[in-house]
Amino acid sequence: MKLNKLIEFLPGDIDGILIESPENRRYFTGFPSTAGVLIAAKQGSVFLTDSRYIEAAASKIDCCEVLEQKKIEAQLPALAGKLNCKNLAFETSRVTVTRARKLANMLGSIHLADDDRADKIISQLRMVKTADEIEKMKVAQKIAESAFEHILNFIKPGVTEREIALELDFFMLKNGAEALSFETIVASGVNSSKPHAVPSDKKVERGDLVTLDFGAAVEGYRSDMTRTVAVREVSPKQAMIYEVVLAAQRATLDTLKPGVSCKAADAAARDKIRDAGFGSFFGHGTGHGVGIEIHEEPTLSPNGVGELEPGHVVTAEPGIYLPGEFGVRIEDMALITAYGCENLTHSPKELLVVSG
């Protein structure tokens, strides 16, 4: 059980950890909510939530005691004391200075450990996906791939970026996604040179490249994919840039295996793009972890830390972006296995020219 692992890995001088972020609450309890506090301690664990969620939480959560939150200022120190938490950690990377001060005042004589050891433990646990988590992500990815197949028949000259994004979103939500992984990116023509362009009222034109970056969420777990397609025709320069990005993306996928450093995985793509003469047009990292959040550790970048391990799920998404002209990005999501990686993305990657 995830909560038991967290408690097992707490440092000897830490009696428990206070978890307030929605993402970590859901990760450890399996229960989604906009409000709640989880105290995970060596002497026991308690999830507090308000009247809106108490009935559902009590029926869903079986890893710890569930109590209704009425007056947190009194309940929190009382529970911490009952669980013998003299030194209590909290999510230092997710809590504001103001919130940390309020917690300190609320807890009184209970010491709040303000180092990042607990955050690092949570990050390490979340990086390695369980079989159940992987299965949810596979289902989410299948929904996204179905949406991509659907949208190919929708893209045509005269349709706006916003209309394409809405169609993608509606299809995923209609076909099993509980939510979108993130705000869908649709960028056409000159807008595709902006890696995180916001869908606009720009109409797709003949000869445009259209970048689609999107994903579905299933039971809290997310998918992430990007495809770039051409509308009716493609220029020699567009085709050449596309092939460079595709070769870089494949080079990264070929590199992904246990023991490979995050920096090396990034370099596999970055070196290909640099050698082709476009190194200055690839500014972001090659990939990132995906799970209950769309951006998790590990990070595949020149500043990436650590090595890949079995159970990591990461993206491979190099790109080339020529300001004022166009951009290309191709992204798959891969599971690190004992001997290499399993590509969880099966949509075609060769340059597609839609004829709508």
C-alpha cells in the first residue's frame, strides 16, 4: 500500500507528514477532492475532509481512518498529538510561506520540519508506477489516440485552432476521459513555432503544419502525446524539419532503459537536432515524467537529475521551432521496463498530410 511505503521511508527523526495538496492526497488515498488533509504517521494515519466529501471518502478510503473536518484549528493539533507527532514534516515544495506560518501557529509546540526530505520521498515513490497505475495510463492513452484518429478527418482549411481543440476535448470526454490531462494545444502555421501556443481563432490554411498536444485522464492518471500534421500539402523545408525531429525522437526512445541518465536521454535527441544545424531552435527539455500530474519527475533535460528505472513513465518530445515560420514536435509516452522501454503511444508518426 502506498501510504504504508511512505510511512516506512520516513526518516527516523520524523514522526509523520502532513499532506494537503490534491495530487498527493489522491495518490496516497485514491480519493479525489478539492478539500482535505492527510496525516500519515508512524503511529497511524487519518484523512480529514469536510461535509461535502465525508460520505464518499468514508466509503472509498480503506488505507486510513476518515474523519469529518469541522474545526481544523482544533482538530489538527489534537490529531497530531494523538499520533505522537512531535516532529511533523510537510510538503515544503507545495506550501506557501503564508500557509507554512499558519500551520506552525496552529500546531503550537509540534515542530514542523521545513526541509525537503519528505518531498523527495514522495517524488521517489510517485516516479515508479505500479501495474494498476500503468494500466490506467494505457487506457487514457488509448482514448487520446482514438481522438487523434477522429481529428484527422476534422482538420481542414477554414477550421479554427479553437474549433479543433474543442473537438478533441469533447471526443475524449465523451469517450471515457474523466478530465483532460491539461489544456489542449492546437497551433497552426506560424503559431506552431510557439511550443505552448494557446488555441486561437486563427483559421487553418492550406500548407499549414498543425501541432496537436493533448491527453486524457482516467481515474486520476494522465496521458500525453503530440503529433504534427500537414494540411493538404507540405513544403520541402517542412518535410526536412519533420524528418530531423522524427529521427531525434526515435533516438531518444532507443536510448530509454534502466541506468541511462536523464541527461543522456535528453542528449540523444538534442545531439541529432544540433548536428542537423537546428540546435538553437530546440529550447525545452526532451521529456518529463507523467502520472497523476502531467509533469512529474524524472525530467529529461540538460539539467536532468538521476537515472531511469523500471516503472518510470516518461515522454519523448523533441521539437524544432522556427520563429515566424512553423514548428514541429512529436511526442510519445514510454514505460521504462527491465530491459528497455515499452512505447505506450501507437499512433502513426510518419508525416501525415490531411486532405480534408
